[in-house]
Amino acid sequence: MDLAISGKSAIVTGAGRGIGLAITQALSAEGVRVVGAARTITPELEKAAAATVSVDLSTRDGATRVVEEAIDAVGGIDFLVDNVGAGDPDALSLGGFLDVDDEQWQALFDLNLFSAVWTTRAALPSILERRGSIVNISSINARVPAGSPVGYAEAKAALNQLSKRLSEELAPRGVRVNTVSPGEVADLVAFLLSERAANIHGADHVIDGGTLKAG
């Protein structure tokens, strides 16, 4: 399907592997100039992206630098995909609520929520100018927290609410914001960024192979 997004530009965070890399590849195949941001720049990302930024997105300075370097590389931002998330499994406690310290809560919120806050704040002037769109990658754990590290599901639930807030605020100004809670999501993200999804605002699209049993 031709999504009519060729020539547009995008930032994809957490783009080095997995879902972020697949989104980068899907957008690039549609002719989008993607700036892929990741802590580690993989050969696959180098091949797919128009430009790359090696950065720690769990910091405000890192998230802001991604946007600055992206604008320098591609001239402006039409689309933002806030995909970076999860956390370093070696640094996370998998224990219960009383086993988890403040540092884990802060680290998970910085990476899974505040990275989106910071990149969106920095990229939004360009996105507003171009009447672009934003997709935030959440998780089914935002709805069913069991089985995830303490703090992760809570951060993703907050990300869903951020998306709703942004959607309501920005829709009158021509910018759409949606959330995707994955499984494998690259084609859906590309569709949601395009004008073919012009009437889809503020939605959380669950694509999880039927894991969640309730709507």
C-alpha cells in the first residue's frame, strides 16, 4: 500500500533492534528519511536509516540532542515514534513491590515515560509546523501489569495517558497522536503516521495476538 509518506522525515527512538528497527525499515521502505536513535548503533540500523544518533534516551540532554541532530540531518521532523523502553534486565529486580527501590522506579519512568516527554517537547515545534503525527509505543502490560518488573507497567500506563493528553491538545492544531501496544507492529505504525489514518486520533491500538481477552 502506498501510504503517501515518501519524502517525509521521522525520528524513531530505540531503533537499534527489535520493534524499533522494524519500524525504521518499514518507514524507509515507504521513502521516509528516518533518523534512528539508539544507545548502540547496529549495522542493520545503519543500513536502514538516513542518519543515526547514538544516545542515552533516559536523559533529558540525550533526548533533546536526538531532535537537534535529526533536524540538522534531515531538515525538520514530520513524524516521531517514541519506541525506546523496557530497561536493562541485568539492573532490574523482578521481586515484589517491597523489594524494589526508588532507583528502579526512577530508571523505568525515565526510559519509558520521560524519554517520550522530552523528545516530544523538543520535536513538537517542527511537527506542528509540518502538521505531522506521533506514535508512542506502549505495552499490553499497561493494562495487565502482572509479570513485568515493578515500575514498568506503571510507566507505560502513564505513557498511554500522555498520548491521550497530547492527542486532545494537538488535534485542533493538525497533529495526530496515537499509541500502539505490541506484538509486531511496524506496518501499523507506518499506517498510523500517514494521512490514510487521518481520522484516527488518541487511540491505543493493541496488536498482541489475542493475549488480552477483554476489549
